[in-house]
Amino acid sequence: MLKVPEHQVAGHIAKDGKLGPLVDDRGRFYKPLQGDARGENEAKFYESFSSNKNVPDHIRGYFPVYHGVQLAEASDGSGKLPHMVLEDVVSGYVKPSVMDVKIGSRTWYPDVSEEYFNKCIKKDSATTTVSLGFRVSGLKIFDCQESRFWRPDKRVVLAYKVDGARMALRKFVSSNPSADSVPDCAYASEVYGGSNGILAKLLELKAWFETQTLYHFNSCSILMVYENESGGDERRAQVKLVDFAHVLDGNGVIDHNFFGGLCSFIKFIQDILESSDNRCENGH
């Protein structure tokens, strides 16, 4: 039985009769192929990536496992439609905190239509895409002090400027994300730091992007996840790249747009870790 994902934070969401992704109870994520070329392009990327022997094994772990395309009942009641079947990244988490961050200082790319170009320019300029090289697209954080999930409105998230993006990254690793008080960054060292933390994973990705010329990851996101269930041995911090509808062949050229945005994002994470006692004392 397919159902609406409980912890999806960005993209098309299957609610109010709209078409969107679904999940099953076996850890699989069903993403409907979009009606235009985007869905087909994303499926082609997964096919290419899955069989590309030039992709190092340790890098494959940063991409959702691809299980092909199959027909499934659509969330909007329109009958069976083709869906990409992917790994459900948050499957197995009980109280996950999740953040989606779109990487790159531009989301458009050569040869797009004028309509798409103008749409991207408007959104990139209105958010932190141009100024920072990344923007927060969505987040859902488990508030351990309130014992509930906290999720800011999408319009609030897209209105983040530099200070808002920095604050969101601090709230993401805090026990009091929904409070008006300064975020305590209580979990920064566990989630962002350490040999299995998010920063270490981002640095491993950065090392690959310094030389990889296979693909250009236009308008792709980094998904960050960790566990808040008490009694667990670790936070199970995880980083995945998602959303590949606009990936192009690299043609032997480094993906400077994604690489630059990733470096900027890493710097923000490092700054939080390096702040005294991992506390957000000054709130900005």
C-alpha cells in the first residue's frame, strides 16, 4: 500500500489531490515522472549513473539507490502512471530531522527556454542562491524540548536571506528549533562533526567535485537527515544528493556551479562547528 511521505520537505507534495511522490513500507520512494521532459531526463540520469563505472563506489552512497521505473497508482487518483522507484532516504528513522538545500549560484543552464530562464533568475535573485551559492528549500526538525516536529512555512523558508539561512542551519542541530530564544546548537558536534558527521561527508563529496567532469548537477539538492529517537547509539547523520531532472553531461568540464555552492555551504557548517562550545550565543 502506497502512502504520502511523512517527512518530505520540498518538491511536489502529494496532498489535496495533487500529483506527488509516494512511499511503501519496504523503504522505497515512488516519484512520478513529470509530464514534460524532466521526468524522462531524471530517469535517464539514474540509468546512466547506475551503470557508469567511472563513478567511485564511495560516491555512489551519496545518491539514492535506483530500482527502475514502474507503473503505480498516482496520488491524484488519475490511475496508474510511471514512477521512478528510489531508495526512501528516511525509511527506518523514527524521529528524523530533515533539510533540503538546493546547491549552486544559478539553477538555469545553457539552452533552456526563455520562460524557464526568467523563472530561475527571479527565484535565484529573490533567495540566497545568487548571494550564497545555495538556498534552503525546506526543513522539518524534531523539537526535543517540545516533543513534536517543527516545520516553518514554505514562504518563510524561501524568504530567508543570509542570516535566515545561517539561523536555519543552527536550528537544524538544536534541541529548541521552534523557540523564539537563540538556538542552542546542542547536537552540532554529533550531527555536523565527527568522522561520520555531515561535514565529513560533505568534504568527501567536495573532493570528488574538485575533479569530476562526468555530470553537471543543475538545480540539484543536498538532503540532510539525522535521528532524534532517544536510546539510539548514534544520530545516523546522512547526506544524499537528490533531484536530477536538469543534470547535463559534463563533457570533460568541472561543474563549477555546484562545486562553488558546495564550498560555500561547507563553510557555513564549519562556522557553526567552530563557534565556541558549539553554542549559538549571539544568534546571528
